[in-house]
Amino acid sequence: MSVLKKIFFVALLLLVLTGGLLIALREKIAQEKFKSFAENFHEQTGGTFTLGKLQFNGLRQVELNKINILSPLSDTVFSADTVVVNISLWKLLKLQPPLSSVSCSDIKLNLAITDSTANYSFLFKNKKDTMQITTTQQITLADKAQRLWSKLMQMSDINFSLHRMSMAVTKDSVSKLFYIPEIKNSQGISSLEFIEKSGIPKKWQIRLQISSDEHLLSAGISSQSNAWLPFLETDNHPKVSVQNASLSIKQTQTDAFSIHASLDSLNINYWRIASETVSFPLLSFNSDIRLSENTVSIDSNSVLKIHKVAMKAGGYIMPVNNLKLQSDLSFQTPADSFFSSLPDGIFFLFKGFKARGDMVFNFHLKLDLEKPDSLELNSSLSAKNFKIEKYEKENFANINNTFLFDSYDGDRYVKSILVGKENPDFVSLTDISHYLQYAVLTSEDPSFFYHRGFIEDAFRESMIENLKAKRFVRGGSTISMQLVKNVFLSREKTISRKLQEMLIVWLIENQHLVSKERMFEIYLNVIEWGPGIYGIKDAAHFYFDKTPAQLNLAESIYLAGIIPRPKYYKYSFDSTGNLKPYLASYYRIMTNRMLAKTWITPLDTFNLEPQVKLKGPALKYVVPQDSSAADTLEMNQQFELF
């Protein structure tokens, strides 16, 4: 036997002996590894990991029994009766993650969630750094997305199955029980039935497909019963149900993806949106997106579809540090398709509304939270050959005639007012002091007789102020919008009310359903001028014991100033019924603006003092001055100028 053959046989013998020794000792080695893992797990998280039994079945299979994970408070978060793991020797030789398949049975999850913490949060503690990181290389948004995508694609090669999985979830004292009979994943395709067992059983079918060959991920959920999704049934959260939902993401380049998403029969019930359930028969979005260092760019040919209306969409978002975004939307669609696509529950006044012609919409928004003054906002809705064919719930032109107006104080009904000459308390525009008319226009809407319901710059300025204050501090409503809100809509503060308000204003103004003079006349006769005081006739009498025609410039400026906060009128006066000195600047601004508009002349301001004398019933309601309260009111309740 040659020397080479001897060396070969010796090497082979050593390999066999080493392999045999490893096989003989593999369970002991594995148990030591799990023991070390459990100790590290406890040290890093505070939780406890226990394993009842570990055994090898053949060369490629590991069986684990009685696995438990306990939180630092010793409650069991996860348990599994049996976990069987199959190893791929081929993957091991290629230095890839060696998992070939995983099978689990009799799994139990016990999750408790509050606003501030969860019983499983210990699993996500940051590990202590063992070495200082010296690299200055930044991980970009595209890098993060690519890493996540690669990990997802690797899952397509793992076959797994879960049998009899139970979940007990408690969120903010609300407990739910869920059950999944079986989950199977074969060649990247998974499907399962998700059952809520609390109360009346609810079922959802969930499917997932991952294809590394096609660089594709798709997911879907369906429910024949259209049941509300779990944990969204409370008053503080929107209730959501959907009959079918699907999402498909395909990687087209390293940093580019094609996305398709759709929702069929989506229902949302949330008091901030509307008082009724909002229904969308179909929502879909198709787009190509590209990721760069810190930006997600949306292709300008993307399509957002709401029922029958297909909208072109584009823009970008920079979610890193201070938010930056741009959104561009546009559509041209038949008017009938537009109105029939308005979601039920939001546009309830337009249910059954019919029109013909074409609707054209364009919207542009560019926002940098770090530089709110740079805000760009442009929006337009126009119509071609437009004609209203049918009103259903509300004829918005009816306010040209005498109608009944219901006044409310918040949600509380106050009284009904007949708006028209049949009511002796109604005052025609020609019988109202021109000082009062111009003062109200100056304070509320100087360009009322020239715009078509909206002032884009006012919207932009109000958005900038609200962004700077990080809360709502200023609106951008015109007189047209205030009138529609008071006459046609409830007092609820919902998105539904605001959207309907804008669409009604657009119809009235652009289709010339009501003249500007009639709108202004109604406005002055129905708005609140004080506690329980509605209309200019009552206001002139309540404050000054005059008719609307007798109001002078000083009185008119005062009345215009209290429109935003009519219930605070008494804090503007001292105990003798005279205006407090701090209102002098308000009078100066108002007169200067009225002079600039040539609505008054310098002669009108001769001997004008920032002072009025209460003579009507309001005088007896004026409270004695309290120094601390008065100071607060002077700072926070000053009159607003649009």
C-alpha cells in the first residue's frame, strides 16, 4: 500500500471517528448550548427560557419538547408542546442558514398590552454594546429596505407548519381569545384561518406568498362576514372591517418596487370621521416607488382609485428627522361617477345626488416641517358642461326662499328662526347699516364678494400657524363656509362635516345657486352674536337698544369683533359698561383696513374712539372686573381678525 493511500485511509478513519464522536455527543453538546443560551437570555432580557427535552431523530432532525418563555414577572408568554426542526446539509455546506423545515404543535401565546408597556416587551430590549462602534457609515433607507427584503425572500426556502395555535390577548383590560387550527408554508406559500372565539365567532382567511425567484411578496385577508377587526371596537379607536384586502410588492430593481394594494368593501366607524359608518366599495393603489438615501419617491403615473374615480398620484416622503413630503393628485371624471363614488357615511347629504358633465380636480402639497413657512398648497375643482339633474336629501338652492333655521348651542337645540320677509325680525340687507356690513366683511372675509367660496392663501396661512403651534389655533373659513356650516350641517366636529361643507360651498358658489347678497343677508340674520342672541336685529337691540340701520361705526366694529367668540362679549367691558383699553389696537387695525378698502372715509373716523356704550339688556350681564381673570382674558381672548 502506497504512502498516499495510507494517509487517505488514516484521514478517512479520523473523519469517521470524529463524526461518530460528534453524533454520540451531539445531544450533550446541544443541551449545553441551550443551557448557555438560556443563561444569556435571562441576563439580557430578565426573562426565562426553559426546555423540557431535546433529542435528535436521525442525522437531520432535532425535536424539542415543552418549550416555555416566561416574562421577568414569571407569567408564561409563549409555550409549545413540540417543535421539530429539519436541517439542510446542503445549505450548511454552502454556509447558509441551515433550516429546511420547522413544525410546531400545541402553541400558546399569552399577550398583555397597555398604552405604556406589554408583557412581551422584555424580548425587544436593546442588547448592551460590548464594543464601541467606530464606523461613521450611515445606513440609508434603501439599505434598510434591501436588508429586510432579503430576509423575507429567504423565508421562501423554509417549509413550516403550525398546528393548534391558541392566543389570549388582553389590551387595555379588553380580553380576546383567538385560535388558528393550522398554518402551512410550502415553497413560500402560506394560508391560515384566524378565528376570534370571544363572543360570536369571527373568521378571517389569511394568505401569504413569498417567491425569491420572482422577487415577489403578496398577502391577503378576507372575511365573508365583514366582521370588525379585533381590538378596534372600542370608542377610542376606529372600527374597521374589510371583505377582501390584498397587497402585492415586486422588486424591480435593487432600490425600486412595484406595489399594488386593494380594499374591497371597507367599512370604518369612528366618531372623528363621521357619526355613521363610512363605506368604501373599492379602494386601490398602483404605484412604482423608488428608495434613495432617505426618500421614498412615488412615480407620477401612480393611480389611486376610489370606487369609479381614478386619480393620478405622485410625490415623495422623507420620513427621516423632520418630515418632508410632496403630494400631487389629479383626476378628470364624469360628474355622475364622481358623486356616485362619494363614500356613504361621509357625504350623506349627497346620497342620490345626480349631475352630468365632467369634474376636474388638481391638488399640490409640499411640506417641510422644519420650514413651515415654505408650505406650498394649491387645490382646484372645476366642472365642464356641468348641470345638476337631481337633488335627493337637500336642495341647496332652497335658501333663496323663506326657510326654517334651527339654532344650536353646541349640541343643544335653542330655537328655530324663520329666515325670510315673513318673519318680522328678519332684516333685509338694505336695512342694515353699511358700517356693520363692511366691519363684518373686514373681520371675517374681506374678499367675500369676489372669491368663489374659498381663499387658498387663508388656508395656507392657517396651516402654517397650526403647524408652528403643533395644534389647531386658526381656521381658514370664509363667510360662504360659515353659512353652509350653520344652515345645512350639524355642529359635530367631524371630517364628514368639513368635507360636505366644502363640496356644498363649491356647488353654491360655482353653479351660482345663491347670490352673494342673499348669502350675506342670511349670514347676518342667523349667526350668533351673544348667549342666545341670533341675528343682527336681536344683536343691535341687545347691546345698544338700536335697529340694525342705526348702528354707528364704533358699534359695528365691536359687533364684528365678537363673531368668533360671542359668549365672551362681557369680558370686553369694565363694570361701568365701557370697553377696556386693550381693545384700542383692534379698533385701529379695523379702521385702517376699512380705509384701505375705501369702505369708509377719513371723515367717518373723525372723533372715532375705541369705545361703545352699552344701553341694551347686555348691560346687566356685564360682570365686575376681577384683576386676575381680566388679565388672562385680555391676553387670551382678544378679538381675532380673520
